[in-house]
Amino acid sequence: MKPASDLSHEAEDHRPNPPWPIPEFAKFLRCSERHVWRMIEGGKIRAIRIGRRVYIPHDEAVRVASHGV
């Protein structure tokens, strides 16, 4: 049986990654926020809305970073 400290560490590894706010995602891509909005509106990047805020899901950010738009 694993010690309790090992079990708590495993639980941390399975947390979902938080979505990216538009300004942070734009900085990461080194482009303007407006360009990110155009890609969202054009259907090239998937986005989610939580209340009035719009985010880029983490898996979508990874896809764009590794494969491009």
C-alpha cells in the first residue's frame, strides 16, 4: 500500500487544466487579442463562455501551440 503522501500527489496529477483567458492566450501566441477573437469568430479556435467571460480550453491551447491553427 502507498503512503498517504503519495496518494495525495496522484490526485493532483489528475486535475483538469484551467482554461486560458483571451489576454493570456494572446500573449502566449505573441499576437493581439483582436487576432485571437478573429480566429474564434472564424471557427479556427474553439472557445468556451463562462458567464460573460470567454476562455480557450487548455487542450485547444495545446493543439494550437503544437499544430497551428
